[in-house]
Amino acid sequence: MKADKVIDLRGLTCPGPILQTKKAIDELEPGQVLEIWGTDPGTKSDMPAWAKRAGHEFLGVEDAGDYMKFYVRKKK
């Protein structure tokens, strides 16, 4: 998936990944995609829930070996 911005949050634990994702997505234009790299297992459930609550579109998660890649499209 093509992302407009990538942030590396590997090693951060809750609530760090969500807080940093919010900060990064605020810098994007509506329709752009943010790719988030993370290692915290809790992010797998937190990220889709946060995206829905914040009004963004969670596009999925991809296993990248020792970390995960999350994709969120900014909606508003």
C-alpha cells in the first residue's frame, strides 16, 4: 500500500502509538494515508478503534516480521 507519510513507533507502548499517530495524522490532508510501524501488541486492537472514534478510515494491518504496519486514511 502506498502511504503519504510513514512514522516509526517501534518500541513504544500504550498510549504512545495512538498519541503519536494522532499528532502525525493532523499533519496530513484529507484522503492521505499514514503508515504506522509498531511493535506493541495492544495497538492491533487500539488502532482500528481509535481511527473509528476519530472519524478516520482504518485500512488494515500488515505483518512485517518483527513489527506491524498499520494504515489509516485521514477522512476529515
